[in-house]
Amino acid sequence: MKKLLSRSTLFTLTFARKATCVSVLAIGVAIAATSVARASLVLVGTDPADSFRELGAQGFGNAPRMLTLQTNGVEDGSVTPVDVANGDAVSGANKSTTPTISTLGWTSGAQVGIGFNADQSNTGITMQSLVLTIFNGTIPVGSFSLSSALTPLTFTAADLALEPGNGSSVFDFGLTAAEQAQFNAILLQPGSSGFFAGLSSQLGCPAGAPAGCLVSNDGPDSFIGFAQSGVVPLPTALPLFATGLAGLGLLGWRRRGKAHAA
């Protein structure tokens, strides 16, 4: 009887372990799918002030400037899938360039860095969108957008006061872990070091923007591309997933102990 009971217990535990594995995989797939759908660019920090960093030699003097917007009210700039400059930000026009992945020094998704530096007079500014697009020639092969959880993103006057002019300090954006994997897949394509990286953004308050939106009243407001040296935060769901795995492991250990006791 004891032997039969042990076999029954072992069968139950084996079935439970398989069911648990299937459940864990399902949870992982669901989290991955959610992350992929967002394709998020995120602040490398808990808020704009926490994401502010000094780039030193990688600053605006040396790092490729990908986009500069200079329009009062609403600023809206889009990438062009060729490596050329459009307009002259000094004279008040928008300007965009599309440097290559090699020029930016992006050898992995963890190194993707977008730096934002805004020049406003005694006020902040609201970011409505930010999109990084990777081009193989004129064909887009990947796109990464500002996280929906951050949209719109307001930089207050206090945030912008951290900046010593349009210099080497920026608000830092990077890719989440899931999007780093997507970027790494792009790098596996032949000739990827020569792919172009283009940036588009909308700043200010378009029609229908909610109260509290901060318009553009000055400029230039610029974005550069640089190689990250720090750690980009994981999506919120991933630490919870790890905690769940630890809990399931403890549960399995307890069940194995009971089976041996029987």
C-alpha cells in the first residue's frame, strides 16, 4: 500500500511539475509578447531628473547629432532614410541626420543611447513622441518608440535647469531588455554596421493636448546618438517574473521533501 501510495504521489508531483513548467513558459511568452508590442524607448532612470547624465567626450561636440527642432508652439521633425543634413538649426530651421550604426558605436542593443537636450526660456517642454528607426538603405528594418507609459513626457523647468546650455549633458533614453534583443537581431543582418539610424520626435502641444502641456518657446532642442555605458532598466514585469520563478522553485522543493518522507 505504501509503495502504491508513493507511486501515486510521484505521479502527481511529476504532473504538477510539468504543468508548472508549461505555466511558467506561458507567463514568459506573454511578458515577452507584451514587451515586443511596446518596442519601448525608456528613460535610463526613474524620471527625467534621474536620467540626466554627463556624457563628457561623448557630448554634443563629438557624438552625432541626429535631430534638432526649433519652432515655437509645436516642434515636429521626421527622419529621412539617407545620410544627409536638412536645414540649419542655427538659423531657426529643423535639422536631421541619419548616422550609421557603426558611427554611433552601437555594437549591441545595450549600447543604444539617445540623448535629449532642450533649450527653453524659463519653462519646460512636453515630448509627445520619440521614434528611432533603423534603415537598410531606404528600407526600414526596425522601429523603437517612446514607451506608452511615458507618453506624453513632460520635462519641467527644474529638469531643464539641470542643463548647462546645449552642451555635453543630456536626458538619457535607452532600450528595454526585450528591445535590446530585437536590436541585436537587426545586427545579425548582413551589412548591419552600415545601416542608418534615424530619429523623429514631436515636442510641444498639438491640437487637443491636455491642460498642463508645455509648449516650445525657444530652441534649439536637440537629440544625439551615443553608446551607453550604464545599465538600462528592465521592464517592470521581469522582476515580478523572477520572483514568481523563485516561489515556484521553493514550492517544488517542499513537495519533493514530502515525497521522500512518504
